[in-house]
Amino acid sequence: MTRVLRYGQPFLILLILAFVLPSEAHAAKISELVEVDLGDQFFRFFSLQDAAIRHILLGCLFMGINFGLLGSFVVVRRMALVGDTLSHAVLPGVAIGFLFTMSKEPWAIMLGATLAGLLGAATVSWIQRSTKLKQDAALGMVLASFFAVGICLIKMIERIPSVNKSGLDHFFYGQAAALGRSDLWMMGGTAVLSTVIVILLYRPLLATSFDQVFARSIGLPERLLFHLLMFLLALATVVALQAVGALMVSAMLITPATTAFLLTKRMHLMLILATGLAIAAGMLGAFLSFVGEGLVSHALPTGPSMALSAGGFFLLVFLFSPHHGMVFRYRRRLSQTRQITVENTLKAIYRTMESDKFQEEGISVRRLAGDARETFEETMKRLRLLVRDGLATFATTRGEVIYLTPDGLQHASRVVRNHRLWELYLTNEADYDADHVHADAEKVEHILGEDQVMELERYLDYPEQDPHGKRIPSLRDTQRLPLRDLAVKEKEVDS
Amino acid sequence: MSDQTSPSQEIILETHDLTVAYDKKPVLYGIDVSIAPGQLVGIMGPNGAGKSTLIKAIMGLLEPIGGWIKIFGEPNKSQRKRVAYVPQRREVDWDFPVTVMDVVLMGRYGHLGLFKRPGKRDRDIAMEALEKVNMIPYAGRQISNLSGGQQQRVFLARALAQESDLYLMDEPFVGVDAATESTIIDLLQELRSQGKTILVVHHDLPTARRYFDSLILLNLRLIAYGPVEEVFKEELLQRAYGGRLTILSEVADATGEKSKVDLSAKR
Amino acid sequence: MKASLTLSLLLGLLLTSCTKSTRTESPDVIATTTMIADMVRVISGDDVSVGALMRPGVDPHLYKASPADVSKLNQAKVIFYNGLLLEGKMEDLFERLATDGKAVHAVSDAVPRENRLAPKNSEGHPDPHIWGDARLWASTVDAVVEQLSTSFPDHTEDFQGRGEGYKVALESLHRWATKRVTEIPANRRKLVTSHDAFAYFGKAYGLDVIGVQGISTASDPSVADRTRMVDFIKDNGITAIFVESSVNKTLIEQIAADANVSVGGELFSDAMGEPGDMRTVNGDTYDAGTYIGMLKHNVNAIVEALR
């Protein structure tokens, strides 16, 4: 009984509190009324039944085209900061467009923003031309001051009475949820314009981006093309403001193009890849933002999700791309290191066998360890690599003895041959002293190719002995031969 | 002051009282030259003498503040298709995602205009140009994998693809290997034998005597112009490269930007 | 040249806008929202000067005090604000003024705890939109009268008389609104708006209220919110939804288009209309720039659209 009371007490207190606390509302926000789970959201996204999702995917398509095409040119021209500046510089234009019409007329805001963006770009080049400032300083100044003017104007508008100006702040962060038909028309129009211009003027744009001075020298309107690019960039930025916001536009412009740059070395492929990546990043961002609602109560904001997706793609490529990827580079280095260990071990076994005049097939592991000044375990570890590669076997009956397989012997002969030929080449042709060549040959033996070795041999007139008087395994040795043949040859050298 | 070449009816390039300025500060004063076709002309002078400025002005990339330039007797800007320009190699980004072939094809763009695509003929011309500089095996390679000498050859091939009559080259021998240097000079001599005219900004005095037919010696103004044996004289070279600053350069100094008129003689 | 000219023009514009707002004479009483200012004006009559910090159409959730506002607040004798975190970005400022000895009064203090509404997930923060319920609003009048009387004792009697009169007017407004809403069929009494500002209103007059956003406009609605709202509208057979004067309209307009319903009109939620904004509905003319007119407008707009 007492126990029940003791445990009952907190409930009692809760009950009392429930009466004292404010009563439950009979109004709610929609996310509390309609519960969603991950699966629902997932299928819903792909069913495309909602206009909201169709709008945002279409928006991603159009924005992706703009960002991919223009971003590629921005990246190869090394003016990534220009995109950033432009996206900040459009803000005062948004405000001025509003002030002109005293409403959020899309055309007025778009016009104002585009003009402000271009004005920002013009200010940058004007500062650069008339002062000795570098571009980064000019960009930084314009970015900050235009942005500041934009914020001041928007704050000022907020104090103007009686007009519905709410939502101007969405141009900072974007509001993908409110994406509508008119936004899509503007985005689509800009995407078509960008595509047509990039396709029609691909070559002049390429030439002026690569080598401005040369392009001007052959009479291409370099300045005009540059301004055209800036104009398209301003348009693309402005139409994307509503969806992703000024602060994320530059991420969407630069990241996919940079990722594409890592993946290809041809401009037209870069344009296509960057476009694909930008579209994919946008859609993935929208997807994550939408489906994430089923996981956490507060949705991931759409614009930043898109930028993060683009960043994720970059990271993947940076890590895993076949040529530049960090992981592949690391694995390549790792496998090279392993290969060198294997070959050095083979060589050590060969040498030991050689010192026995190839009379013994098996070599004691202890002896190898002693020669290499290693512990028994260290040597065993190296030998196990050979066994795993099928180059050697352990004798189980006598224990601790290693046998080279025919493959192993062949491989060992090849490494020794490379080593000794290179030593000979260095002493004969490069005037190295015989005691200076070993270290160099240690490195070169692993990287000499078949062709190079044969050329080396021809060049050295098919030598039989290295500078230290050791026999150089012949080409036939490296192509499988029974051990006793080596023993016979060894005797010939000795005699 | 300048030694004129023998008067010829056929003058490929003529400048008169050419004065060029950067930011309103003159860097070339009153240059008079007239060059007959079929010559290999070296433009020499110390750093900041205005060598690159001169060829950029001829190309119409810089606006002269005085004087005029005529190419084939016409204003320079109307003759762009007959002039090929090879900028300094380090002026471009060699990580740019294009292949060697792409770059050489750019030599055809001046003929193609804004919208036309290069056709088979353009490709053939580009291939031929690549062959002349021994770069055929590299045609499909991305330009970032090229050595300095190979980069210079690509630029040269691009200029060849322009099929021009007058070639202007800005320091083509800087930072290239000996093999490339001899390839380039062989090629320039071949061009000359076809009656083309080549102006080369050069800064190596010892090789200049071997390479060129005539020299333009500059130091803010024209020191001398004429056949190599006439210009390559101690007194003239001393005047171009000599340690003392001329009055002109002192004026230039006073108006600012000393780095551009660093006249300390440099071999 | 051009760039610097434009820049200097812009700067000039900014500067003039600042100086203009500081030049106006500072009133004795400052109220934050237009609703509070209206009530204080009615009670104080011409005896003291009353100023509103926020203009019509301004969103109080996001409003930040400018330096000019701070100086106005410092010069005022009494400050009335809503409280319950409506003026989320100025709460600290009011606390500081109060500790400095200024007479700072939160109108919502007069609303007893048990009458406050707390939405889910609000961590116990009550909903601040108390003016939605005319009777509740009337219950704050006495405290305002008292506060004014303390600061301006000469006019105590006038304040009391006008306060009583206002309470009567609000009571009759309440009865009118209750009756008017019954014109909507019971199953259609659902009010969909931008943000959750109509909880008190809904409770008082028998409407279910659903906002895309929560009680504050400071949180951004997501794409998922848009799709859910569309579902909800379709599932419940709602025929009209409403935009708010102080909240971005585009989202509600999109939702209306997605769900194929009409936008029933613009409601005044967190701010009233411009003074002198006369509206006539069913022969009843009122000023949407006053509290009473605003509430009438909202009720009429909702009833006409949902009926």
C-alpha cells in the first residue's frame, strides 16, 4: 500500500500541474496534425503526386542546368569568388525592385536583382582597373558592402507601413516550399537561355576562357562574351534565390563544377557532368529534406540540404575518383609498398639459394631472418605474403622452411636480373663506382618494365655478370626453368 | 634615330610615332618601324623596355595614345586574320580542361567567326600544324600533362593553324628545352622562306645574332632597327642595356611604378 | 563612376530614412503592436500621446528594435507590450527597461494562467495571440487603465470611464462574432492560415485552426508541410484558406493552387490594417485600422468564404 502511495505521488503532482498549466490548444500547426513516417515520405516523393514535389524537382532541373553550365565556366576561369560576390550583390537589387513597385512583383525584383548583380560585377572590375588592388580584395569589398546595403534596405522596407513585404527575407535563405509556377517559368527561361548560348557560343566561350589575350588577338569579342557570361550568371543567381537563397547559390554554382573538374579533362564533358551533378545534388537535397521530415520533426532546410548534397558528391569524388581519388591513391601506394616487400623477400631467398649454389631447394626461415637482421616473426610475416600470392610454400613436415614455387623462382629471377642489369648499366655507362650502385638499383628493380629490361640488355650486349661478379639471371631463367639448371649455370660462372 | 631597311614598295608592317601607355603612363615613345616581308625580326631590350607592349599594340590589344600602326598598308585592327599572335606561355592556366588538339583548333576560330563549327579542313590544318611541331602523338592529351617545351609547341601550332602572314611571338624561348628551341627556330626559318614575317620578343643576346635577320632594339623608345650586323654593335647595345637611366625613364620613374621600368641591365 | 554614384544614392536613401524616424516627437506612451496601441488610445483619449512601435503589416515575431525605437522607448513614461514572447526579439530589451525603473507593462499579464493556450511542442510557452478572443482582450483593459492611472493620476477618472465603455464594446463584439460564425455549417468551421495565430480566436468562436507554421513565423515551413497541408485540405473538404497581412503570402497561394481551393481573403493576424481602412460588409461599416474593425473584418472574411 505505502509503496503504491509513494509511486503515486508524482502522478498526483502531475495531475495537479495539468490543471494549473495552460489548457490544450484547439488549434495546431499542420505538422502536428498530420503525422508522417519515413516510408510514407519516401514513396510519396517518388510518386510525384504533389505539385510541391514536382515544382521543386523541376526547379532543381532548371537550376542544375544553369549552375552546371555557368559554374563550369566560372570554375575554369578561376573566378569562383565572383559567383559568391554576385549572389550577395543581388540583394540590394531585390530591395530596390520592391521599392519601385511597392510589392513583390517578380519581374521588378528580378530586374532589380539582375541589375544589382551586374553592377556588383562591374564595380569589382572598376576597382581592379582604377586601383592596384587584387581581385580577391575587390571581390571581398563589393561582396560585403553590397550585402550590407541589401540588408539595410530590406530592414528599411520592413518599416514602411501597410504593404505586405513579408517574405523578402526569404531571399537570404530561400524558401523552397513556396516555389511556384512563376518561379519555374523564370528558371526554365533562364535555363533555356543558358543552354542555347553555351551551345551556340561554346567555342568562343572556351577560347576566351582559356586565353583571353589570344582570343582578343583573333578578334573574338572577349569583353562582350565575358559580360554575357556575367549576365547569365546574374540571371541564374536571381531565379535561384527563391529556392535556395542568396547564401547557398554560390555553393550550388561552384561545388558541382569543381567536382566535374576532378572527373574529366575535357570542357564539354565537364559541362555535362557538372550539370548532371548539380541537378542530382538539388534533387537529392530536396529528397533528403522531404524524407527527413519522417525522421526528425523539424525538416532539414532545403537550400542547405542541396548544398550539402553537392558537397557530399564532391567528397565522394575527391576520395574515390579513379585518378585523383585519395582512397585509390592510398591503395595504390599501399599495393606498391606490398609489391616491393614481396620482391625484396623473393630476392633475399634467391640470394640465399645462390650462396648455396642452388643445391638446396628449401631455405630455413631462421637463416633468412638472421641474414635480414629481423626477428623470426617479422620474416614469417613477409613470407606469408609470398605464400598468399602463390610464390612460395612452407614445408609442413620440416617446419620453418620456405620453398619457392616455380612462379616464385621465376619472379625472383626477374627481380634479381633487373637489379643486376641496372647496377651494370650504372657502372658501365654512368661511371658509377661499383659500391655506389646498389641503393639505386634497389629502387629501380621494382619499376623496370619488360621492354626496358630487354633494351637495357641489348644495350649492355647481353652481359652475364654484374659489377660484383654475380651471375645475372638470363631471360630464359625468368621464364621458368627447373632449379637444377640454375645450379648447373652457377657452376659455369664459378669455373 | 632608327636605321630604316632599304625602302621597299612592299611593307608588311609600319608604325609611325607609336606611343603606348599603361594607366596613362607612356611605356613606349614615338616608335617608327617599317618591316619588309620575309624577315625574322628579333625585338630586344632590357626588362620593361616595352617589348611585349610593342607587339600587343601591333595586335591591337593595347590602344596607342599616339601615332598609328599599319599592316599591309591597312589599319592594324582590320588585318587580324593575317596576323597570328603567340602570347607568353605563362599567361594561361595549363590546368584548363582542354586537349592539345582543342587548343590548336582555337587557331581556326578567327576564321570561323562566332557560330561556325570547325570542319574537316580546319582539323586537317590543325593536324598539319601539330605535325610541324612534332606533337601529333600528343594531340588527344590534356594540356596539363605537357612539359614547358611542349606547351610552347602547342602555342606555336595554334599560331600556324591561323595561316597568317605575320607572326608575333612573345618570348617563345623562355623555359623550353634545347630540342624545342631548335624545333621552333627551324620552323620560324621555314616560315620565313615561305615569305612570312615573324617578330619575336627575345632576351638572349648571344643567340639573337644567329637567329634573326634584323633586330628592333628598344628601351622605351626605339634605339635601333636594322639588319643584325648593323644593330649588334657595342655602342647601341650599351645604349639599350646600359646602366645609366635615360631621361625618359627618369620621367617614367617619377610618374610612378618603378618596377615596370627596372632598367638595371640584365643578361 | 556610375557605380559610386548609385552607391552614394543608396546611402543617401538609407540615411534620410533614419533621420526621418528620429525627428518625430516622442510620445508619452509607447505600445508595441497596433492592437495594443489602439486599446491604449481608446482608453487614454486625447489626454496623453500614444505611439505604436510597429506599423500596420509588420510581423511582431521578427521585429527588432532600431536605435531610434530604443530612444523612443527610453523617453516614454509607460510602455505596453504584449508579452508571452510575441515580441521575441525585444523581450530582453523590455526586461532591461523594467529593471531600469521604467513602467513596462505586459498586457498578457492580465490573462489568467488557466485561460492561456499552449500548443503542442511549445515546451510550455503559451500562445501570445490573445487578442483573437474579444472577451479575453477585454479582460486586459483594467490593468491598462490602472497602469495609465498610476503614471498619469490627473486623468484617472477619464481612463476608468473610457475603459468601462471599451469593455462593453468588446463584449458586444464578442457576441456578434459568436453569432456570425454560426452561419458556417458546423462541419466546415475549419480555418487554414499561414501561421498559428488564431488559436484564441478559434477557441472563442468555435473554429478549428490549422497553420502551416507554428505560433511563430520565425520557423520556416518545409516542402513536406506544404504537401501535408494539401492533404489535409483535401481530406477535410475545405473550400477556402486564408493569407495573413503580415506573413508571406506565396506559400498559402501555392497551397491553394495545389489543393485547388480559393484564397478566402487576407486576415489580420499579428497586425491591424492601416487607420482609415474603411470596409463595409452587410451594411456594417468599420475601420480595419482599429481592433474592433479588424476583428469584424476577420470574422466577415472567414464567414463569407466558408459559408
